Amino acid sequence: MPEPIMNDARTIYMDHAATTPVSPRVAEAMQPYFAERFGNASSMYRLAQDARAAIDDARERCARVLGARGSEIVFTSGGTESDNAALLGVALARRSDGNHIVTTQIEHHAVLHAAELLEELGFDVTYVAPDRDGIVAPEAVAEALRPETTLVSVMLANNEIGTIQPVAEIARRVRAHAAEGGRTVAIHTDAVQGPGALEIDVDVLGVDLLSLSAHKFNGPKGVGLLYIRRGTPFRPTQVGGAQERDRRAGTENTPGIVGMSVALEAAEAARPEAAAACAAMRDRLIAGITERVDGTRLNGDARRRLPNNVNVSFPGVEAEALLMGLDLAGIAASSGSACTAASLEPSHVLLAIGASESMARSSLRLSVSAGNTEEEVGYVIDTVAELVPKIRSMAGARRS
Amino acid sequence: MPEPIMNDARTIYMDHAATTPVSPRVAEAMQPYFAERFGNASSMYRLAQDARAAIDDARERCARVLGARGSEIVFTSGGTESDNAALLGVALARRSDGNHIVTTQIEHHAVLHAAELLEELGFDVTYVAPDRDGIVAPEAVAEALRPETTLVSVMLANNEIGTIQPVAEIARRVRAHAAEGGRTVAIHTDAVQGPGALEIDVDVLGVDLLSLSAHKFNGPKGVGLLYIRRGTPFRPTQVGGAQERDRRAGTENTPGIVGMSVALEAAEAARPEAAAACAAMRDRLIAGITERVDGTRLNGDARRRLPNNVNVSFPGVEAEALLMGLDLAGIAASSGSACTAASLEPSHVLLAIGASESMARSSLRLSVSAGNTEEEVGYVIDTVAELVPKIRSMAGARRS
């Protein structure tokens, strides 16, 4: 195995799609709100108004990045809550308009399982299939619409295979179709993988709801947001106090909210350079691994994918063995979603794009950041190229 | 007005029921999990296992304080989510057993509005009235039970008036009644105001579900827990990844969870002394204010109340004017729940114990901690005694 270029204190971290560290400037911005400006932002006195002002400011900052109004931003506990709230909130609010929603087979489970909860509550859900490249065709979404459809949810970029969906085109088709019927259909996108990589302007995307999770872009864990376009019917599902203009109850997580706003601005400011740097590493990883490992299959479209996402399958290789070998070599990577890493099920995303069960179980996801180096990329290629044949020969030996 | 004993840097903070600052030892415990041990706890590599181990440890620590098993603890984003999940999770899971739940008129809105959401979904809810002292009688809860009742939710201590409910006795009555009918009824308590003040052992209380919120006991905002007794039917309502043994989806908030566990242990360890110190200040505040302000009415039972809670009404005084005066004098206090501080509605708790609308609008809640001083208590009594007659005479002048 190649000599690792990291020491004990340093893992080569290539799982940025799973989570990212809080950046120093984010940590610094959060700091005063733990013990000093700790007041409950909903209280009336001056101590609390410090927190309120910080949250108002954070709301405006997040809104600006999204091209939205501050009043359209609802702070949540993360991407999962945002996705759940988008689906349940709109479907329940529009129940009298119709009981059908449309989503896709390759959404994050936060969307898919919310859709299943809606099915339990009497709603109908259509799960549109992607093509073999992991792209959802706008026509396929439009064809799934019914007169009783109230919501369409299509993710901006897939968390496993990185494919970028034509959300703006889907939104145009859906709106045109709905307008013909004299109806409206709300459009949600899970943009959790977007910040720092893709444009996430809500008007450019043409969406009515959009989910983000701070820890995916060097913000803290446990905080996210849901953009809800003004006028979109929404029935809150986390209920209690009147926080977030009655759209999401619970004492405001001031440090988390402040941290997210700083992280989102930083991700957006760094986006052009970071995306280019990541794309170069991505392409080198894909080319290097494909060249050096027989039978490598790239999962998802080669071009319409996140600049930082590599997802490849190696026939005859159990992902678990490969990940363990990479871990021992100091490389943190995954086979797909961290949310289901402990599960024994093959990836629903890989199955949806036509992978066999065994191919779906042999996937490696590498997700880089601009902080990764060319040296690290080279080491990862070398290590994968060395490990895969070893695992194959061991598996072959076991079979014989 | 008495000379303030604080300076610009120091508010006399008497709103600990609303929120509390993160303690230094909690902040220190959280620190490594933001940027160093930042791995996604659900990932498989070593970097992530640091986070996983920290969360497992935090789970055991929290469980020990509650007299529970680690596997019975579900980490959430706070008290509101915990309360919502308890009601929806059990009611939906047991829908085929019955569509009726029982709660009380004085619960936090996180329980009441979750109950209303269940009503929208076709459930029946009975809201038991408290007595004039703000105590819910076990007989009243038992009488509300029906053959189709699946869940009873009664808070441990009221967040506005501090009254402690006979949860253990209620649980006994409910279990006995259910057993007669050969059924089971799950029992939930919102114990958000409990830590550091009351015993919160789930077996002593006899409850199946219990909600906590970290920021109420010097832990961070944005994290809480829901205890779910083994075997209790529960349908998760925050859905997506397989985190928290499939009971609550979403990337684990490692620093928040670690911080909560340290805060909970500290609150429990300090409880006997802190409760005694608070009770002494509470009783001096009540006696001093009652003695010096004509017509002071204590809201809630004088003895069966949280050691740190004072809630008094002053006829003829708008709470808003009093709170503003207190704020100017450097005292942070509230009229009731922070979650509804901005609302113009009178307190549902005060109305439920028989207060008139005007009395309900004239309430002052002071909630102390062991960190408050006798000097501060004296200053608060002096300030209230000076402000109330002033506000009354100004109101009188406006009327004449």
C-alpha cells in the first residue's frame, strides 16, 4: 500500500457530502450566543433582543444568498426536518385541493419517508424514475401530474451520485401544466448538497420551497432552513410556540442560526473557485480510478454532477471491505448516504438507475472539498488501485 | 427607583424558565465536536466513530439520570420536538387501538398544538381542567379515560405558574384503570422544567415517555431528548435516515448531544442544594412582593410549585409596562411563556385556573437560579414595589 501522507492527527477526509467541519469563522460567530448573549430570542427584554437581532440579521443574510425575502426563511433543526416540513406542511395545508404529490425515486430518505408518512395519512404519491444516468426528465415529472396534485418535490443534486436535476426546467413544466388546469402546484427542492457547489437562487430555480442543512457547508450540525415562498400554503408540523412567524415552534437555536448564516455566505462567496478546484479533483479521481481499476463503473452522469462528487462501482468488490481498507489507510469515504451507512440495504439510488444489487453494494463515494489537495487525490487513487484487486482476489479465493 | 446593583455588563436575570446560559463546563465538553471530531456519527470510519462513541456515552449519561436504559433515549432538537413526537408518535402508532388521547388545559403549547394537529387528523382529545391552584387532580384524569384512550400527557411542572403535577399518582390511576379494561395507556410527561429542580426518574414517575430540553438547564439550545420506555408503540414523525434506532431521522448534533448530557448530570448533581437555595429566594420574593404591593395575587399553589418559580398578578397593572420598567432597571423577567411573549393573547394557563382576562394580563413571572443572589432578590422586590404603584397611578390618570 502507498505510504499514507497523513499522520495520526490528520485523516484524508473525502466524505464532505456526509458532513463537514465547522469553519473557524463560523465557530467564532457562534461563540457569543452560548453563554453571553444567551437570552431567549422570543423574550422582550434587552438581553433577549441581542439574540433576536442576531437571528434577524442571519435571516436576511441567508435570504440574500437565496434571492429571497427574510420573511420567507424558516429556521429548522436541519435538512431532514426541512424536507419533512416541506412535504407534510404543503400536503396537509392543501388537502382540500387534492391528495396527490409527485416526487422521484432517487430523493433522500427524508423526502421518501415523509412521502410514505403521507401515504399512511391517505395521500397518493407518484415516484418518478430517473434515467440510467441518474437524471429525472422534466417530461416524466409533467406526465405524473394529476388534477389533484398539490406538490412536486425534486432534489437539486443527488447526495449519493451527485447528479444535478433540471429543477428549473421541471418547475417551468409543472407551472405551465398547472396553469393550463387553472391550478397551482407547489415545487420543493432538497438543495442540501447545493451550497458552495451550485447556484441556489430560488427564482432561478423557480421553486416555492427549498431545504438546506448547515453542516453540509461548514456550518454547525442541528440547524437548517426551509425557504417557503410568500403565499405558499403551509401547515406547520412542529407546533407549539409562535416562533418563526408561527411556521416552526421551538426556542430559536441562536448560535446555530448565526453559524449557518455565516457559513452560507462563505460557501456562496467561495463557490466559483471552490467548484472549479473540486471539479478538477473529481475528474482526476474518476479518470485515475477508471484507468487503473478494471471494470470501474461511474454511477451517474459524468458532466451533470456535483463538482465534488465521485461515485463508482467495482464489480466483485464489497463496499464494506473497500471502505475498511481505505479507513486503515487514513482515508474517510463512504459507499453512499451516511444516513443509511449502517443499513444492509443496497442503495435505492443505484437500484433506481439500473444497477444490479451486487453493483449497488460495490459503490464508493468520494466527495471532496477545496481543502483537499492534489497530493491527497493521488494517494487516494493509488490506494483504491491497490485495494480493489486485493479484495477481488481474496473474494475469489473464498469462492474457490 | 432603587439604585441598580448591576452595571451595563450584567443584567439581573430572573427568567431561567425561558432559557439559561451554557455553562463553562458544557461549552468545554462541546468544543471538540465542532471542528475536530466532526465526523458524521452514522459513518463507518474512525473519524466518525469518535462522534459515535461520544453520542453513545452521552446517551448512557442521560439515561442514568432518568433511571432509564440508553436504548430508551432519543435525541431531538428540543422540548417542542420531543413533545410533538410523544403525542403524534404514540397516537399514530396506536391508531388501530383507539383514537382518543387525554391531556390538560395547562400544558405547554408544544403539547396543546400537537393535540390540535391530532384532532385535525381525526383524533379526539380531552383537555382536563386544573383546580384553582393549578393542580390537575388524578381523579379528573382517570375520569377522562375511555376504552379508546391510548395516551395521557400531563406535564411534570408548569412552565408559567410552576405548579407540580402529581404525575406518579396520575400514572398509577391511569394504569389501574387501563388494566381493569385489559388495555394499556401510554403516559407522557413534559418534564422540561424539571432538571435541577425535581426528581425526573422515569420509574418513580411511572411514565412511558418524558421530554427534556437542554437549554433549560445550562445546556445548548437546539437539542433535547425524548425518553421512550421499551415496548411503547411509537411511529416516528421526523423521518429519513435510520438514526436513533430508526426513531428520529437527521444527522446527529454531536456537540449539542454531548453538551446536554454534561448539563443534565450537572443539574442533577447540584439539585438538592440548588433547589433549596432557589426555594429560599422564591419564598422571599413572594413574601416581599406580597407584603409591599397591594392586591398581589400569587398564581398557582404556594407549596406544590417549582423551587425557582414566582408568578404573581397585580390588579390594574399591564404586564407589558411592568416588564419594560423592570428591563430599564436591569431586570430580565417575563409575564409567562417566552414562546408566546409576543402574542397578545392572555395566558391560557392563568385563564384555566380561573383568572379574569385582566388578571391574566397583569402577571409577572420571576424564575431564579442558584446563581442569583440575596442582594438581587432585594433589589427586585424594591423595584417591583416601586414600579407597580407608579404604573397604577399612571393608568388611573389616563382613565380620569
